[in-house]
Amino acid sequence: METIRNYLESMFANLPNTPEVLRAKDELLQMMEDKYDELTASGQSENEAVGTVISEFGNLDELADDLGIRGNMPSASAGEEENNGRQVSKEEAVMFIKSSSRLGLLRAAGIALCILSVSWPMLGEGLFGYDGPDTVVSRMFVAGMFVFLAAGVALIIASSMAGARWRYLREEPCFLDYATFNHVQNEKDRSAVSLIAMKVVGIMFCILSLVPSVLMDGDLMGFHGMVMENMGAALLFLLVAIGVFLIVLSGSITGSYNRLLKLNSGNTVKGNYSSKEKNKKYRYENENLDFFMSVYGTTVLCLYLMWSFLTFNWHITWIIWPVAWVIRKVIETNLGKEEGGIS
């Protein structure tokens, strides 16, 4: 049955994404399934039944009048124009995801090294307590800062140059067939938990980066106060670097899945492969409101963290999330315009 479904989706892939076409696709699928069940019940093998069903229902042009979609059938020239889009094969999609993971690792490491570079002078003063900028030790740690910075920039540039081979996914019209789209979606769903956990841990590292500075406050450390204060600042950048590394890496992997899943045009049936609810988006006529809703989740997160850390009432501050969800739904329902499919 999966073969029949894949064939059906390829038949309708370039037709307009309209209610009439979607209804016709569902009707034809039902007819094909009924015929398949009838043939297998009569003793035919699965492969024979699939071949018979495709030969009987496989010409959409012959069925267009019966399905009521003749007006939606593209002309020859329109079909040629639509087919100019590049089909991304399953092998290409898998290679792109693996490549994005490797390049994301390089990019994340490069950014982390750039952040860590700032901590070298602080680390040197914290460990050796030199008193001026002219000592040999101070110069060594300043040199270390530039070495880390240069290495980080080199990794970022290398990842950008290596990713140029996939530029056609942004610059050329591309699409996924039904089977490839489902494979990418399933891989994304399978890795969702680990990617979310990676991002959450990264955020927690960024939040906890303030702890060493608080605990190593110079006024609390007496004679060694300045040394401990510098060590606390160096640890702050170390924790931030780790957190940003995890956030950037998870974002790179998630972005590779999203880029593939958004290739298909929402104006055609192939742009309607995923469920409407999962890809539901809203746009707002008011530009200010549209911008606000685009950063709504980040704003709520910032407010939650600020409120929580200023009051330490974590047992109360969680209430912001259900309240924010209700507010979002009210705004989307009353002021938002829903966009279906994949844009």
C-alpha cells in the first residue's frame, strides 16, 4: 500500500493545493485501496495487485473529468515549467543532514573558541596574579586569546565555505517527493527529544554561568579576592561557551531538517505533505503585531527568567507559561490569519 500511496502523491504533486484537488486525491486513494483489497482477496500477490492498480488508475489525465479536476490540470507548458524544479533525492537529503551536523559542529566549536578567547587574560591573572600588562606571563595569555580567536574564526569560515555545495537548496527551486519528505520528517521526529535536551542544557549552562561570579565575589574572598574574581569571570565565559556550543549545534541540525521540509511550494499538493496542524502558521496585518508574535516565545522566556532570578519564587513563576499560551491562542484566533502548508 505504501507503493500505491507514493505513486498517488507523485501524480498529484504539481497540482494546485486546493480543496477540490485534495478531495479528488482522497477519492482516488480510496478507489485504489478498494481495488487493491479486492485483488489481494481474489488471490493476487501484493506486487501483482499494486501493478494492476497503478495500470488502472495511474493516468490522471484520463481520470480528471471523473474526479472533477480538469480545470486544475496544468497545460503542457505549465507542466514543463513546474518540473524545472530540482528534485532532491533521499540520498541527497541524508547527505545534507549529515553534512549540516558536521558543519554545525565546526561552527559551534568556532563560536565557542571565540567566546573562550576573552577568558585567557582573566585566567592568567587569576592563576598567577600578575600586576601589570608588561610581564611575560600576561603577554602569553594575551597571545593565547588571539590564538583562540583566530582558530575560532578559521573554523567558522571553514564551515561556511564547506557548506557552499548546498547553496542550490536556497537559490534554486527544489522539492522533495512524498517518500523522501516522510523520511526527513521521521528523522526529525526521532531526534527531536535529544535536540531539545541539547538546547535546554545549553540554556541552563548560560544561566548558570553567573554562579561562579556570584560565589567568587572579591569582597567575600578577602586577601585573594581579586584572584578569585578573575577566576570567576573566566569560568563565566567557559560556561557560556559550552552553552552556546550546544545551542548552536542543536540549531544547526534542526535547521537542516527544516530547510528540507520547507522546500516544497505551499501552492501545490506536494507542499501539503505534512499535517496542517503541525505546520500551522499565522500572519498579522499589523506589522508591529506580526513582529511581536515572531519574538513572542523568546520574550516570554526572558520575562520568565528575569522574574524567577529576581524573586527566586520558582514555585510561582511557572504560571507565566500557561498564561502566555492562552494569550497566544487568543491573539492567533482573533487577529491572526492562518497559513496552511509549507511555505
